Amino acid sequence: MNTIYRQLCLDHKHLQQLLDTFESLLHSLDDRERDPATLGLILDALDYISVYPDKWHHPVEDVVFQQLLTKPIPCREAVIATSQEHQHIAACTRQMSSLFYAIANDSAVERSKLISTALDYLNLQRDHMRWENEIVYPLIEQYLTEADWQEINANLKQNSNPVFHAGIKKTYDMLHQYLTTSDQPAAALT
């Protein structure tokens, strides 16, 4: 399995874990008055969910999807739609973050609106990943050759984001580990 593809699959696993953590923290927040520790963890999770996919994961997927579209694949529209959905997800993530930052800054946000918006957001993220995992990623495995992966790698090096270098990626990997470690979120939930 190609290392880029392996990383994309691992990113999905990590993002799913963070979405599960986010949902757990969200329910905790819904069960009682605003808890600064829980709110802080939610903001950290949203930071990861917004920065890591937007700066690394989705741009890499977009390059891979473009390469995939050069192949005689079925479901071309699905690949195109999935790639286009990345911008919508980024906008929804910004909206979600702004709601929680408003709460952190003591602004009034209707709890039912916050919870329903957050649950809709979780469904959007999960549906997107499920679609990629069940439809698009199998096409990647089936149609992309080693030569394609070399071309993808060359394109990624040429278009790399200097802001999102290995040190920052490592920071987000550590943030993921912190947020999904059973001890950390549980401490804020008690």
C-alpha cells in the first residue's frame, strides 16, 4: 500500500476518533452548565478538525482525486462531488468553531441550536468519510499505479504548503493523541 494512501486512511481513522470524542464532549456539555474544561477540549478538537484536514488531508486527497479522474473509472461524478464537498465541510467547520468560540467568550448561544448544529455537522463529516471510504478509496486502490503515486508525490512536493510543515503536523498528531486518550477527555467529563 502506498504511503500517501496509508496516511489518508490513517487520517480518516484519527478524524473518526476525534468526531467520537467531540460528540461525547458535546453530550457532556448538553447535560450540564458550561464546563470550561469540556469547552476547552471541544475547541481543541475543532481546531484539529478544521486545521489538519484543510491544510493537509483535503489538499492531498484533491491531488489524488485529480489523478484518479485521469483513469477510466466508474462513478466519476462521485469523485468530483466528494472533492467539491471539501469546501463545504471547511465552511461548516468554521461555523461550528465560531459558535463554540462565542460560548467561550460568554456570548449567548441557544443551547438547542448549538446541539442540533453540532449533530448535523457530525453527520456531515461522517457521511463524507463513509462515502470516501466505501466509494472513492476503493477506486484509488484499484486504479492508481506506482507511476501514478510517483506523479502524485511530485505534485504534492511542488504544491506543498510551507506553513504546514512536518513540525506542525507532529503538533496536530500530538493533539489528536491527547484528545483521544481515554484519560484526558474523561477528566473533563467528570
